[in-house]
Amino acid sequence: MSGNPSAGQRVAPPASGRALAVQVKWLPTSADYETVWQAMRDFTATRSPDTPDEIWLVEHAPVYTLGLAGKPEHVLSAAGIPLVRSDRGGQVTYHGPGQLVAYLLLDLKRLGYFVKEYVYRVEEAVIQALAELGLPDAVRKEGAPGVYVNWPRPPAPSVELAKISALGIKIHRSCTYHGVALNVDMDLTPFLGINPCGYAGLRTVDLAACGCGASVPEVAEVLVAALREALAPGQNAK
């Protein structure tokens, strides 16, 4: 489902000269969530105003994560999958093989924008990446952070919006960690064991179900380029 580059391998920068200066690296395949979470906290706690921003790319081993305000009743049936209460925002979600997670370790003060604009920029990057991958209908959904696509797919008439990407962020001293997950080609069954992001009956899909055959590394190339463009300081955002 994946075939990730070796841990630590950099993703190529976009062709545009106007992009976020950021170090990008792959973490080991099937990385343990709590280990990566602690590494993010350590990085953020020890960074200085001169520390370069980083994006960490990973496919996690199967895990449910519950945000700070997350309600345990949104976990319907864990079925042996570990559940971790995290310090990110939001409710419950699932991470597993075939899902690309991009952890964004950024200094917002240095970049010059606030949290609301940061969230908008990340969502915009996902929307632009999905358009490049053949899903030009990707949209936001008011009151429900993340990115959605029409379901079922054309040419069938759309009857609902299905979630394909989830956001979860944490800000510490104006610096971000956690980030965005994009479903590429994964077993979606574990999403049936939860109310995704706190919404009962919310349909969750991946790129493969939408007819896109790109691999996780291929999707990473597109998403990182879009993130570097959307998060660049001085870019116009809503």
C-alpha cells in the first residue's frame, strides 16, 4: 500500500520559487504514535527562534487518538486497536497503514499569521493537492474541520460529503505540532468503530475509493509541495 522512502529521506521541493523554507523527512514505516508524539513535544519544547521549521511524514501503526476535548463515547468499538488520549484539538480519529500523516512543526510568530489562518492554509493545501490528484471537488465543510469530497463519485449523483482528510493541531509558544492526515489507500474498517471527529455516521473515504491509484510516497510529493506553497509567509489567505 505504501513503499515509503527510507526514514529521513527528503521530499523534493516544489518548482515555484515562492515557498515555505522547511526541512522535510520521513519517519520509519508503522511508527508508534506515542513515540512520535513525544518526539514532537520534545522538538517544540527545545526549539529556539532560529530553529528551522520541519514537516515529518509518516504512516502509523493502527491507533485511535482522542483529542483534548474528546469524548470517550465517540469510541464505539476499539476492537483491539490501541486508544491514545492526545494533546491535539478535536475528537477521535484513526491512523493506520495507507494513510499519510504530515506533522507540521512550524513557528507561526516567525511566519506572521495566527491559528485561524494557519488552519485555513493547511486545508487549502490539501484541497489543492487533491485537485492535482484528480479530485477537483474537494471542499471544506462548515463547522467540521478537515477536507471532504462528494460521495458517491461522479458520474453518480452525489448524496453526501465524505471525509478524506482530518486536521488536529496543538500550539505551544506560537509553535505548531500535530498536523494533517490524508487517507490514501487504507483499510477503512476501523473508522466504523468510532464517530469520526465526533460525528455519528460520518462517511470516511480514501483516494483509492475515489479512483486515484497514487501511492503514499507519490501523494506525499504532491501534498508537501502544496503545503510549502500555502504556508509560505506573505501569501494571501482568507
